[in-house]
Amino acid sequence: MKTIERLTEEAIHLIKNLIEIPSFSSEEEQTATLIKNWFQANKIPFKRENNNVWAYNLHFDKNKPTLLLNSHHDTVKPNQGYTLNPFEAFEKDGKLFGLGSNDAGGCLVSLLATFTHFYAEKKLSHNIVIVASAEEESSGSNGLNSVLKQLPELDCAIVGEPTEMQLAIAEKGLLVLDVTVKGTASHAAHQNTDNPIYKSINILNWFNSYSFEKVSEVLGPVKMTVTQINAGKQHNVVPSECHLVVDIRVNDCYSNVEILKIVTENVNAEIKPRSLHLSSSSINKNHPLVQSGINLGRTTYGSPTLSDQSVLSCQSLKLGPGNSLRSHTADEFIYINEIKEGIELYIKILSGFLLNT
């Protein structure tokens, strides 16, 4: 069995290789191969479908509950603010720079090292399945959601995203609405009391001022934000429609369907949700997995950002090295020590959960 120090060295080597291979959502073929190579080098059988790669612990027992470890290996595209080569794993002052280093390369390699550490352990309370998933950044159809039907029933999960190794015990869901305000087209010189742009004012004010009654203890209130508005093509023509896009971050007190119903009842417009499946996620603060982290001095909080937790039906915890504020920024980086600490804490938290429950 490899030492934790050796696994950590190999994990850092792997993240450097991952950074240097572009892996935009749905274009992760080569990074999936790197992850496959990790399993092969550690003599761990694995499965691959599209660009998702997964494996089970050696002593998998169908009579035991199953813990999922998951993080993703796709990235967004680099923004124009980069001053460094996003595909060069550049190390300076304890920082490892490169696209995907923080989101979520550090989490992924730390979980791979952790899974490998526990792979051959005989006396686990739970089975472990690890999934290195694709298309997380785009919520694509060939990501984690496409693999779930092949996995056993999941009891709980850790989703690796940068949380500074604090315990995100809840995550807001996402509901995006396309809102079409209809009116009557006319020449701008003529009187028109059915101008859809003017009609949109009351709708904009509603989205801006409406407060949902239920406020989550962990996630706070539901947040609605109009992020796009579009109408008209010529200065002298009143358009027949005004289009709005609304981003709604849903707490764990409501389902996306319930939010849609409330909006529909209050807004006089055509409303179409882009999807209803990106739901809020949570895990009970008293869950043994969370308590294991709390016993190690970790704090709990609610996360406003979306992850692959949204496609899981089991209780799930978001946890990983790195800082969410660095995600999708120019010259993205993670501290090498964050990866080392991440592996150490993952192993300690899982030891408290898998070996003592």
C-alpha cells in the first residue's frame, strides 16, 4: 500500500498533467485517458463511458450502503484576462497556476488519492465508488447524470469543489427562465398602449422586489436576478415582443417546480424554464459524514454556486481544496499545500466516517 506522502506526490504530478491538456466541456477525451492511466498504474479496475471514468473499492459488498466520491475534469474556456499560458502548469511561490487547477483539478486529484488510499481496505462501513465526471461546467447530458443509472443506489456523496476544505452542507439549485412579454407592433410615431417594453417594467419590478416566504437556515432566501433583456431592431418600430432571461437560485425550502408555479401565477407573460432538474442539495448537519468533519474543526455553510450535486438524489456534501472565488478567474491557481491538506483531511474525515460507523 502506498504511503499518503507518495499518493500526494503522484496527485500533484497528475494535476500538472491535467492542466496541460485542454479539457473544455464535451472535449475531455485526453484528460479521461490520464485518469484511466492513474487507475491502471494503481492496479484498480475501472469503467469508462464517454469521458466519465469510475471505479469501485476492492471489497465492494452489495449489502453495504455506497458512498460516492465525485469531481469533474472539464473546464470552462480561459477568459481574456489571462497573462499566463492557461495550459502551462506553472509553479511559483507555492502556487500552481493553470486552467482548472482550482476548479476542480485540486479536488479531483485529492479524491483520487483518497480513494486509492481506501481502495483495498476490508473493514469499511460503506462501499466507495469514485466518478471523475465530464461536462460539469456545461451541465451537459454526458456528464455525471449519464453515469448514475449504472451505479448502485447511493447512500451519500462527497462532491469535490473548492470549499477551502470547509463543509458545504447545502447548495442552491438553479432555475433559468426565458420570459416573453408580448405586445403590439407599430410605428413609433403612433400611439400604442400595448408596447411590450413598457409592459416589461412592472414585470422587472416584480422580479426585483418579490420575496419568497420560506428562508433557508443554511442557504438563506431564494434569489431572482434578471440577467438579460432584448427587444426591438429599429428605432422607429415598436416590437411585438420583449425577451427577458431570469436566473433564480433556489434554496432547499422549494422545488424548482414550486418556484416556477409562483412565478407563473404572478407574471403576465409567456414563461419557459430551460430545465427543472438542477435542484438544491443538502445533507443533514447531524449526518456522520458531516460530524466527522466537524470533529476535525471544519465549519459548515451553504453554497450559492451550482455543482454536480444538483443531479444527485442522495444526501451530498460539497467539500474540497481551493477557493471558490478563484474559479473561472484569469491566471487561476491553487496552492500546492491546499492539495496536500486536502488529501490529509479527506482521509481523516473518511476514516472517521467509514471506519467508526
